[in-house]
Amino acid sequence: LLLLCYTEEEAVIVTELKNTDVFVGESATFTCEVSQPGVKNVQWWLDGSPLHNNFVTEISEQDGIIHTLTLKDVACHDSGTVTFRAGSLISSAKLLVKGILL
């Protein structure tokens, strides 16, 4: 008789978001890695506002564990706090968009 007993481990964040500085018009990419696939309710936020896939915001997932947010053609007003949430997991980092002095 073989009895398999396992406990479902809670997913944890393996790689936190990193603060990112970019210039106006560039893209800013944030990556968060979790310990296992299948985390629920994945959501990205910028300064408390939820982000959605569109022509300037690209949200992707690789192998269910690597979550990536790319903000394209950023402007100064995009500076703020980027937050990744998946269930009870939260990671945040600062986005600083620098202007170009002419």
C-alpha cells in the first residue's frame, strides 16, 4: 500500500520588482518571479490604479511563474510606484521617468 501525502505549498515571490529609471519615450519593464505556477488574481498597478493590456501596457506571463509588465513610450507623469499582486503576494518598485534636457 502506497500512501501519498503532500501539502500544498504557498507560492512565494522569488524575484522582487526592481526600481527602474528610464527616459521619456522609452519602455520600462518590470519582472516578478513566483515560486510556482497557478497563482491566482494576478494584477499590476501603477500608483494605485489597475493596469490592463493595451497598446502602451504589455502584461505577459512565462511558464506561469515569470510575470512581466512593460510600459511603452513612458511620459513624466508615469513616474510612481508599480505594484505586482497575486493573491496575498505583493511586490512594489519605483518607476522614475526622467525628462530629456534640450
